[in-house]
Amino acid sequence: MDRLNTLPRPFRDASLYQATLEAGFKTFPQRQQNYVKYQAAQRGEVLDYLPVMLDIENVSRCNYHCTMCQVSDWEGYQRADDMSFEDYKDLIDSQYGLIEIKLQGMGEPLLGKCYFEMIEYARAKNIWVRSTTNASILHFQDNYKRLIDADISELQVSIDGTTKETYEKIRRGGRFEKVVENCRLLNEYCRNTNRKRTRMWTVVQQDNFSELEQFPVLAADLGFERLTLSLDVNDWGQDEWREVNEKVDIHRQFDLSMAERLIAIGKEHNVEVTFWFIDQKYDTTDPKKLCPWPFDRLYISSDMKIVPCCMVANPEVYELGDARKLTEEWNSERMIAFRRSHLEGNIPKICKACYNSCSK
């Protein structure tokens, strides 16, 4: 995988992101001051700035039960109640350092009653908002229009098969034809409103590995201009899921020639192909190569608990405090100990899958 580190990674729309950043700094000077502190800081146990990014889970429930996802373990495919709009607003208002959020966690965010209002609230405060959807209910009540009209910064649409058989085998509970139809509606509306906000996102695994070369073709057919192929499946910080997902993980089979072929196919169809993977990402030998999450951002669950990151995404696996008191919890004893474990190279078990030296 070392040579794959040279592959193009997904990136934000640079002009939109920069405009959002500058508008936020101009409107909220405290945000800029926090960001300056963040950029100047050395990674340490105690931080003199607040988080600059958050993953915010508006719902921890889904209408799918995908083969590689921990939601499939939850009774009724739901772990907790939805986040209230009041809790969300209080969180956004208290975290004056935020420049970016991902509004989605373990579940389908469009199931939330106040999802669009949440997007609009953050965007009104000049915060970059990214989200993910399985596209199953984009058609319902013109959700595809409401999402774009809410001014979402980037919407990642998860599509893990190029055929009905493969898609519905992985994305259990989904209907391939409806997803195809909805993506076309979404991307046509984006074109008509001159907003390039969508990205197709594919988790490459054993069940769809044979279809690799068809993903850029499908992306173009559905109207996407960007496709990201994720080359790793997640263990959610849990032994049982590591055993399940190691069986479908393809990263040892994927090589540079495959990636170059996919990029070329993408260019033929006017689709930008990028790649995401974690195995070679972090290292304990250099503080600059540590996972940035303990020092940059956190994951907030729908029941307002603090979780280390989106690769765990479940407070029942690992919790770092009360999100309603996030400002105080940011430098709590638990957070300090968690950062110390990374700084000293004593990587917590839940984090080991993301590190070179202890990933297996």
C-alpha cells in the first residue's frame, strides 16, 4: 500500500471552502482567533483552543442494514433517540471555533425531522457542512431539492454496487432502481441550480471488487462528477467487526495499476476519481503522524455523548464525556488521558486499526 499513498485523495471544493472560511472569520472574530491558536499549537495533552471540526450524528438509526456496518447489530437498526434541534443549536453556538462539521453518523440523516434546518443553521453561521446519504428517500417530499436549497457544502452519496444484485447484497434494505433514479434527480437539480455539491462514495470490498471498472461509468451515468473509492472497511473499534470485515477487506489485492486504470476510465467519462484508505495513515514514531482527531475534532452522538471519532462512532464502545458540556470536556481528565495515550505511543485498542505499527 506504500505506493498507493501517492494516489489522489478526495478534497473539498476549494473556492467554496475558502469563501466559507473567510466569511466565518469576518463575521465571528473569535472563530479566527481560535483557528490561529489551533494552527500555531503543538500537539499536547492540554489544548488552548476549542475543536475546529465536529462530526455530529443527528440520528443513530437507518433504513438499511448493510453487511459491513455496526448498525446491523442494533435492535431495529437504531441505537438511541434522535438529536433534538435545541441540543444541536446549543452545540453549534457554544463551539465558536467550528469551521466545519459532518452532519451524519451511524444512520441515514434524512430520517431526522430537523435535518434540513440543521444544515441551514450551520451554513447561516458560515460553517462548512458535509453529509452522507444512501439516497433511498431523496425523492420523498422533494428531499433532493431541499438538501441543495439548504446550501449543503458537500453531499456524499454511498453506492456500493453497479448492479442490482451486488448493490442490494451489500446495502441490505435498499432498492437499486430507486437509488439510481434519485441520484439522477439530485444531480440534475445541482446542474440546474449551478451547485456542484455531490460526490459518489464507494466502499470497495470483496462483493463489489469485480465491478471496479464499472464504478466510474456508473458515476457518470448518474450525473456525478466526482467519485471516491474507499479501500478499507472499518472494524468500529470492535473485535467481532474486525473479524467480519477482514474477510471482505480488499486492500491487499488493490494495486497502483488498478488505481491508474480507474483514474483513466474516470477521465474518459469526465469523472474525477480519488481514493480513501486508512491502513498507512497514522504512525506513532512522529507526533505529526498521529491521528489528528484527539487534537482537532470529535464525534458527537445523537444522544449527546462524546465519542473519539467516526471510526468508532458509538458511545457504547468508547465514550469521552457529555457533549452538552463539550467546552469543559475538551480538556477534561478523560480527554487529557486519551491524548496522552497517543502522544506516548500507547494507542488505545479501539484506535489500533488506524495505525501502521499496530493495525493487525
